[in-house]
Amino acid sequence: MINLIKGFLIGVALVIPGLSGSIFAVIVGLYEPLIKAINQFRQSPKQQLRFLTPIGLGAIVGILFSTKVVLWLSQRFPIPAYAFFLGLVLGIIPFIWRKVRAIAFTWWYPLITLLGFALILGLTQLGSGQAESYISIKALQTWQDAGQMLFAGGFSVALMIIPGISGSIMLMVISQYGTVYNAVGAIADLLRHLLKGNLVAAQGDLQTVALMLPFMVGALVGTVLIAKLMHYLLKHYESQVYYGVLGVVGAAAIILWQSGITPYLPKTGWLDLPQLALLSLMLVLGILATLFLDKPSSN
């Protein structure tokens, strides 16, 4: 049940622009176990399936839920929602601190932190010009459509496995964010039309949902390839990896503030007392939620 809930949070993070599913996997203590499970799947498939199944189910539910509800909350109540997300990200700092203290400090390690910080901010800027609602492919009709979705799955999901890189931002970089989440949202429409017996509308929804098939194939291939690289790095250079993650966390905090809070501040640039109190409350709740989920014994 705990892993189901953690998977749900990872699924939510996959949808919201600027958030990283992999950094949330780190936040909830599942990143390294997930990488290990993917790499050892062929050696012990039954054991790894028992571990991966509740996380995968939770992530699927989180994606389906957040595609409609969380995005609505983020748009309707952006300041408290993004304050909570920001708290979730900041709450990871004690965990990272434990990781980087495992090796003796060397002067060039902070350069890894700066590199991670600059990389995430740079990639985010690449995607900042793409509207979240833009849909480039509305239905799977040609092999070209399938090829574009295959590439989108491999590109976004492969890079997303690197802690801190947002899959949603990567989809914006290649102008496929709206396409993918429109296809995910069409699943609910498909079920509704089938239940009502509206087969004509259901056929159109099915063509939209079908876009997810090549996307998932590309995502699977990208996941396997990058998971092997990250498994090697975590095995041999774990602390150095988390020096980079520290920079990523700093960049993620800035991105969340700029994208989710700054645009909704009053013209004066300052929040009134009730708004400030609500922001502070949600920030603290987010931090506490991360600290609660950061329990290595439950992984």
C-alpha cells in the first residue's frame, strides 16, 4: 500500500509541467530500488514484478487522476498547490545530505551541483515557449504519427529517468506535451462513450488513445537503456550523483516558484497575510509529507 501511494505521487509528478517523476522517486525513496529492479528483471522476474506492480499501478492511477484533477487544481489554486509541490521538493534535502556525506568532500564536487542546476534550468527554458494545451497530433492515423510518438516516448521517458529532469518539460521541447496528455485524458472519454453506447464517438476516442501504444514502446526502450547507465553510476559514483541531484533540487525549486507562484502574485509583488499564511502552511505540509515518505525501511 505504501508503494502504491508512492507510485501515485510519482504519477502526479509526471503530469505537472516542471515537476520530475524521477526526483519524486528519489523523494519517496524508490529511485535506486526502481533502477535496480529494472536492471535485475531478467534474473528474477517474479520478485521484481511483486515490487514493481504496486508502484506501476499507483503511477497509472496518479497519471489518470492528475491529468484532470491536479492540473485543474494547479490552474484554479496555483499558489497553494505549487507551494505544496515546492515543499515536497525541498523536503528531499535531508535525504540528499545523508548521501553526499558518505564520501570525503573534494573541491570539484560543487561543480557537479552547479552543472546539475544549470542543466535543468537550461532545459526548462527550451520548453518554456510551448503552450501546455497545444496538441500537434489528435489521432493515430499514419505511420508518421506512430514514429513521432515512438520518438517522444523514448526521448522524454529516457531523459526523465535522470533525477530532476521533467518528462513533461521534455515533451514541451519536442511539442508533444498536449498530444500525450490529450491521449491520456481521452481514456476517460472512451470509457464514458462506450458505457453510453455511442460507438461513433468511442471510435474517435480510440484513435486518440492509440497514440499511447507507440509512445509506451519508445518509453520502454528508453527506460531500459538509461536505467543501465544510472545503475552503473549509482553503483560506482553514488555520492557524486547526489551532488548533481542537489543542484537539480535547487533548480526545481526555482522553476516551481517561477511557473506556479510568480505569475499569480499581486501586482505589488507581495502576498497579503492570509495568502502568505496559506502558502506557508502548504509549504510546510509538503516538506512534512516528504519527510514522512522518506523511510528507507519501507522500500
